[in-house]
Amino acid sequence: MKQPQKKYHYVFGPVNSRRFGRSLGIDLVPFKTCTYDCIYCQLGRTTSRTLQREEYVPSRMVLEEVRQKLEEGARPDYITFSGSGEPTLHTGIGFLIREIKKRTHIPVLVLTNGSLLFMPEVQEDLKRADIVSPSLDAGDEPMFQRINRPHPGICFQEMVKGLASFRVAFPGRIWLEVFLVEGLNAMESETEKIRRYLQNIRADKVQLNTAVRPTAEISAQSVSVERMKKLCEIIGHGAEVIAPPSRQAVTQENNATSQMVLDFLRRRPGTLEDIASGMALNANEILKHISVLKSLGSIEEEMRDEKRFYVAIRG
């Protein structure tokens, strides 16, 4: 008799990542709890913009779910702290990194916007990670405000000083992401401003990325690969372009779950939160299947009362 599949609340995947291969995700904060409200965020607008660090979800339960996943045979390329918001807001992230590394040789990766790296306690928490991937999308305060829309308690200069001081404290690898938005930071003058800070940050890699899924603001448009390659030349050594997935790769990704999402939407339209809650899956995982269904022309988006709904196309 087949055993019922375990239900996971905080661990998801492994899922395929354009930047990191197969990734087992760990989600440490409630949906859209973040220090930023980035215009390009694929999860939509931030509903809880905060600087308050606390144990948002129980660390011991997270660790148990990781253990169960590994015992089930999950063999990802990375165990990744990411998900629905800013993972460094969770006060237990240091404990979790240490405990996970006792249990497996799989590298631990932290995806962070980098906004709290000026805090000594956050730097200490992340020290034992193998890779930390922070963001730097702007080269000055006005562009920082336009793109990242940070909590009022975060200023640009403090944030970039935090990135530089973290490099001094952190023995692992830093893969810095620069997310490009057409008409804003995807210009040579703006990229040059960002480049000036890279000497102090000394990232092992600088990865230029852009939107491949729906963004929080319609105005946050993607940048062509050709344009990103030109801007990559300005960044210089260590920079690379994260190319969008091919149509063939997208349409082959986990068709069974994509069909389940489509069946859900055939019953009623839903927001990302509706689908994730109704299917007991992580929002990031749902987004991958939404991307598949959109590429196939099976669903479309509608804005209702400033919320993004997904609707199955009848036919």
C-alpha cells in the first residue's frame, strides 16, 4: 500500500533554478514579509514590510522537514534559504544553517536582498553558509528607492556598507545578483554607478538577471539578453548573464503539477496566495507552473481590486 505523501509547510522542492540548478527550498517567513517592496518581485507587492527579526516559523519544525526530505531521497545541488520573503528576518537562520551542515554535505545557500547585512548578528548568522547571494540593483539612493522601495529604516549607503563589511567577515562565496529593469537601471550610466561599489564588495560572481515571470508592477519590464551582455562588459571581471529559460525547457517542467494548477483554476480564478494555500504548496513552486501554463496559453492574468488573479482560458 502506497504511503500518503508528507505535507511540508516550510520546505519545498527540489525545484529547478536558472542560477543554482536543483534547489531544496526553505521558507522562513510568512508570505511577503520583507524589508523591501521591489517593483520586479514575482510574488507581488509586499504586505508586511518590516525590519523586525523574530522566529517567524518554528526552527525545530523546519529542521525536521529538512531531515524528512533528505531521508526521502532528495538530492539537490543546494539547500537554499529563499521563499516568500527575506530569510534573514528569521532569528533562527544561523542555528538552522549550523544544524543542516551537521546532517549533510549538500552546500547551503542563502538568497537575500542584503538589506540586513550591516547588522553584526546577521553577519554572524550567515558565516557558516557556503554561498550567500545578496542583491544590488541600484547605484544611488534615488534609484534604490525607485526599484527596491525599502523600509524607511534602510538607507542606500548603510546597505552597501553592509555588503562590503560582510565580505570581510564571510569566508564563503558571495554571488551578487543585479536585477535589471528596462528604462531604470538597465542603462550604461546606472550600471557604471553600481560598478563603483563592486571593488569593496568583492563578490566572487556578479550575476545580471531580469524578469521572466509577472512582476509586482507592470512597469517593471524585462531586459533583452543582448542588452544585458553589453552591460555585463561594464561590470567586468566575474560578471555573467543569467539567460532566460528556453521555451522547450519551460514546457517540460513538471507537467503533472502544472495540470493540477490548471484544474484548480478551472474551478475558480485565484491569486498566487489562493493557489498556494489551496494546493498546500509553496508560492515559488506555484509560480513555476503558472509560467508553464501561460507559455502554453492555458491561463491569463486579470487585475481585480489591485490584486493579480489567474484565470483558466476556456476553449
